[in-house]
Amino acid sequence: MIPSLFGSGVLLAGDRTEYRLGKKIAEGGEGIVYRVEGRDDIVAKIYREFDFTREAKLRGMVARATKRLHRVSAWPLSPLQGPDSKTVGFIMQRLESWQPLHSVYQVKHRLDNYPNRTWAFLVRASRNLAVCVHDLHEADLVLGDVNESNVLVDDRAMVKIIDADSFQIEIDSRLYPCKVGKSELLPPELLGASFKDTRRTQEHDRFSLAILIFQTLVFGRHPFAGRPKKDEELPLEACIQKGYYAYTQQRDVPLGPPPNIDIKFLPEDIRDLFERAFGSDSARRPSANEWFSALKGLEDQLKSCPENSSHKHWMGTGKCPWCEMEERGSFPVFRSSVDIAELPEQSDQLWKEVQDARQNLPLPDQFERPKYQDFQPAELSGPEKFFGKTATRSPIWFWAIFLPMQAVLRGQSPLAASILVLVVLALIPYAFFQARNQLRRRKLLKADAALQKMWLQYGADQSVQTLNRRYEELRDMHEVLNGFDEYVQQARKKALETKYRPQLESFLRKYSLLAADIGPYGREKLSALYDSGYKTAADIGDDKLKFAGGQSSEIRQALMNWRTTLESQFWATSAYSLTASEERQLLNKMRKQALTFRKALQEGPEELRRLSEEAEERRQRLLASSKAYEDELQQWGPSVLAYERMGRR
Amino acid sequence: MAKEYAVDFPELEPLGDDMFLNAERRCPVILLLDTSASMADNIDAVNDGLQLLRNDLMQDSLASQRVEIALMTFGPVRLIQDFVTVDRWLPPRLYASGGTPMGAALETALQQIQIRKRAYREAGISYYRPWIWLVTDGAPTDKWHPAAERVQTEVLRGGIEMFTIGTDNADTSILSAISRPRPPVRLREAKYREMFVWLSQSLKPVSRAEFGASLDLPEPVGWGDIQA
């Protein structure tokens, strides 16, 4: 039976007891790691392929176990056997919350997942890695395949090495070789060699150890990966083979360090160790113990940057090297920790006083221009009513004059003539009333227009509007002070967007418009837009698309959504941050603003009172000058209104 | 005709954040996908496949930081999406239309790989041999011989890994001439999803020991047949 056919649920025999495989946790090159049902402390590793030498190796290892070995590695606890008694895997300690070394040293990963880790953490992890290798070497083991995935680190920078079953070990004078290796970490003498016939040595391990320490201390950079001095391809393995250590100060190599990385932040003794480790003489590679001493020495010489307390660095550099990197235009490699000095006090009390002040002030904006339309119409006298009413019914007047006139003209009736005379006589009072009303109306409208003009001037007057506007401003300030945290965050977001605009743009430029996900609208629309110059997501913007004639709002919206999705993908890392000095600048600005706001609120009641007094003065002046017109309104308003109403009826 | 394809992305780029924040060794992969009109029925499967590729690679944290995907389509030749490491990748949506100018597509892919490799070198980032993953369902509609020769030169020099996958109507002899010595794979029954899962599985060892020296890829079981 092929061991890799064992999966979850299978029961396997250990030394003393049986274990049932649980969920698959991880998959490696050689085997698959499962949980063990009912056990939180152990896991089972099951090999993909059967190898008859494994049983003796595992049994020998279990017999050789010491406390020390268990401390520094996931040493096998018990072999596992299938139904046919063949060894298919083994039991080892479970290391649940431990992370592989690459997620510790890779900048973006660290900033996203462990933002509080400083360089001191990385130094301690390197030092502990050296201890692990030292202890294993002391036990006459060769790790063989030590790499960034099988070195695990916990939250306190403790280190443990997994895949112990692949170590090279001698049991009863028989050598069990290590059959694996990762080319990026192998010393030059092993590159291209077959692992089956090669006896691995501790010197080989020392080379890999130095690479891992370098990567941990130098932001994930591989010591043999650099910028070629000429534009030529230098594969990593070739560089290792030829000893092209990119940071060497002692030899002439065709490649130099990557931009913005200068390892002068390491003390000289450590740089020397790297020169020895990556030089041509394999016998001079530093031992794990030497690394331990040097790194321990470095720890005693660490200090905090006064600008940014999360910048821990070797005190031998003049300036803080992490600040210098940031100044040279690189991204912040550590989170900037700036003390947010006390948030501004809550402004509830201050605001309440402003409100009270406002409430107790007369409200000048609430008195309105007197309008005659609001008056009670006057009660008209009988004749006025009679003639007024009849006057509106012009057909009666027409017939009353027209018919008698006809009769008179035909000379038919003296009666008709006398009626005509009566009617014409009746017209006299009517004309009088009409003329009087017109006169009054003119006077009234004149007064009304004058008042309207005065009120308009008054309304536009600064002191009234300022009072109201100021009150609103004070309310806004109060709201800012009360939600100051959020206000600062918004300002920070804006600052970040400005700072990282070029990076965002270049990310958006990677995505062609032709593959925009715009739902059902399809490729023809996209092609048309593409041909008119909208090539990538970076060309999509609210204002930009307006000029793309003939695009429906649905398509515009779909494109905007697409861009927004890409933008969120870009911002989905906390690696884009402000440096300590930028952060401090921002906070200072915010704090100054908070002080100004507080002061304004404190002075608010007094200011409002002053503004109100000014407004009141204006009001009095207005009332004084409008008095004459208002009287006129009073005088003529009711009767004119009565006539208006009558006309409408 | 010769200048029918165009690269829309500027060659000169400022030092990217992606290379600073993530110094892992890169494995650039260009997916060179035929999106000619005859692909219309299968384009959804291809789009699903891209999502599967992403989701599967995301399971391996180291691989997701090492593998970089770029997408090119031909019909006409376009760089649909420039290189992005899988951990920051949003697979684009492809649409089908146009002819099958495979020669021009290969030329552009080689050009893009040169540009990307130069960017790596600028940033001091090491890389594995780039992959070109060509999928087509028809015969080229342009002169493909010069491009195939250039690809062969690169393959022999150890500059790229060339993979060709053809569906039923694809001309196997042409694919074979492009991807030598690796034989082309014939895609069964439009099993694009399975194909992308296989691609992911083949890329995952980028995070493990012994990747790159000699690619020992699994058999395309379940989705394709090797065309010897």
C-alpha cells in the first residue's frame, strides 16, 4: 500500500498506542501533516512515498531523544505503522501558532500580521535559530535541509526546527542521509550534487544558517541576490556557485546590493561573519556558536530611535538607519509609533454654554416684514359694497346701458330714456369709489416696496447672518472635537492617499480596461472605450469618464466599481504607512486645530452675544426708519385688501 | 500588419513597492490565452479557472508571494494584466473576440518577460525561469515561424519554460514546434478549471525544495493528454 493513500480517519499504530488521523493541516514535499483525533498536543506526518530505511531511522531517533533535542526541534515521538506493519509516518509535537521564518522576515507579511515587531525581535529570532543549530550540531546531527519554511518562530521569537526526520543521523554506525535540500540555501559545493551519495556536513549547515540569519536581519533579502552591475542575467544558483555575495566589501563581484539597502546598520563583527560565511573557504564559515555570541553582543548594543520608539537599531550607526531608509524614499520598514499625546478634552460643556447663550439671545431673524396681505380686510359700507360688487359684474352694466340706449335711439320710449338717465347717474358714485381705491392702493404699494427694500438690506446685513453662520461653525467644531479620533483618521487616510498615489496608479495601470469586470455590458463597449484612450484602470475616474461620450451611467458605475475593487485590493495591506515624522506632523497640525477650536468654543457665548447685540442695534434702527411706512400700511391696507377680496369673489 | 499588436504599459517604471515590501524570489508566469471568437462558449470556464488558480495558490503563503501572474490574450494581442504576485492578484475577466495571431502573441510575451526580468534585476530580486503557458483552440492566423524559432532559442538557452495546451481544433504540430522538447497537451472536453488547478499544483513547489533545476511536473491526469 502506498503510504500517501492514508488520509483522515485512518487508524495507525504508534509505539504504545494507536492514533487516528484527523484533518489535514499542511502539505510538504515529502509528506502531509495531519491532526490526531482527540489530541491537541501532537500531529502526525505521513510520507508520500514508502522508504524501507525510514523505520530504523525513526526508531533510532526516538531512542536518541533528549530534552534538549525536543526543545530545539520537532523530534519524532513515535513511528506510525499501517496495517501491514510498514512505517508510514511518525508522531511529533504540534506547533500550532508558530510561523515559518519567511513570514517573520518578509516586510509586507510582518507589517500586515505582526505590526509591533521591531528589529530587536528579528535579532532575537536569529540568535535563537543559531542556538537550535548549535544544539543539533552538538548532538552530532546535520540538518541538511534547513530552510525558511521548516524553521518556525513563535510570538516570543522562540525558534524550533521541524522536519527533524530528514536530518542526517548516524545510528549504530550506519549513516542515514538527508535526501533533500533547497538550492537557494545550499553551499556551492553541494549545488548540482546528488544527495543520495553525498555525506552532508555541519559546514554545509553553517552556510544555510548564515543565509537565513542574513535574510532575517536584512528584510528578507538573499545575500546572493543583488543588482547586476551590467545588465546581464545572473541566476541565483550561479551566484552562489561563484561566490557572488552581493554585499561583500572584500571582493570584486559583478553585482551590488539592491537599491536602498545598505547593511552598514550591522556591526562590523557581524558583517565579518557574513564575509566569512559567503567567502570561498568553507572551513572559515562561522559556527552556530559564533553566531550566537555575535548576535547576543548585538542585542546589548541595541537602542531606540528618539524619533520613533519602534525603531530599534544598533547604536553604532550615527543616525537611526530605519529613519534614514525612510528618508531615502523607501517604505517604512517598521510601524511608526508616535505617542498620541492626550486627545483633546470633550467639548460637551463648552458647547452647552454656547447653546445656552444662543437660546437666551433675542432671535432677530425670526421677525418678519409686515405685509398688508396678512391684515384683516376692512368692513366696507353698504353703498361701497353694492357698487363694488355690481361693478365686477360688467354684463349687467352693459345691458343696463345698451338696451335703454337702443330704445332711445329708435325713439320708441320716453320710459327708456329716463332709465338711461338713472343708470348714468348711478355710475357717478361707482367711479368715485374706484378712483379712491386706486389712489389708496398706489400709496400702499409704494410703502410696501419701501419696506421690502429695507428688509432685504437688513437680511443681507453681516451681523445677522454672521450670528447664524458662526453658531453653525461652532457646532461643527464641537463635533470635530468630540469625534477627534475619527477626524485624525480621516486626515491620515487623506495623507496616505496623497503619499502613495504613484504606487496606486502603477498598480491600477497593470489592469487593462479590456478585462474590466463590468457584468453584462460586454467587450464591445470596453473595446470602444479602449480605442478612445481609456486603456487601464488608472484611466477610470469620476471626472475622466464624463468626457467619454455616450456612456450610460450604468457602464460608468460598473467601471467605477471595478476600479474601487482594485483600489481596495491595493490598500489591503498596512505596509503603506506614514513615517514617524509624517505622523508627527499630521498630529501636530491636528492638535493645533483642536486648540483653535476649543478657544473658539470658549469664546463662543461672548462672541454670539456681541453679534446679537449688533444685530439688535440694526433691528432697532430698522424699526425706527420703517415706522412711517408701516403706519401707511396700517392705514390703507385693510380697505385695499377688502377691494381685492371683493374683486376675486 | 507587423505592428498590429501594441504594449500599452510603459517600459520604464519607478522602483516598485512590490519589490521592496516582498523580496522573495519570483517565479513569473505569463498566461497566454487564446480569446478568439471561437472561445466564446468556454470563456466562463477560463474565468472560473483563473479564480481557482488564485484561490489554490493562496493556500500556500510562500508560493503566493513568489508566483507572479501576467495575462495576455490574443485576438488581438493585448497585455490584459501586468505581473502581480498572487497574494495581491485580482484575476481579470476575459471576453472572447477576434482572430488567432499566435506568432505576435508569443513575440509580445517574450518581450514582456524581458521587461519583467530587467525590473527584477533593477530591484535586486532573484527569479526562477519564467513560464509561458499558451492555451489555444485554433491554428495561428499569422506568421508564427519566426516567433516559434525565437521561443525555441530561449528554451534551449534555459531562459523560459514553455508550455502549450491545445483544444480539439488546435494544430498539434505547430504547438509541438513551439514547445519542444516539452510535448503539447491536448485539453479534454474544455476542462479549463481542472487545467488551472493543475497549473497551481505545479507552481506550488516554488515554495519547496528543488524547484527550478529540472521541472518534474505531474501528469496532466483528468484534463489533458500528452501529445507525443
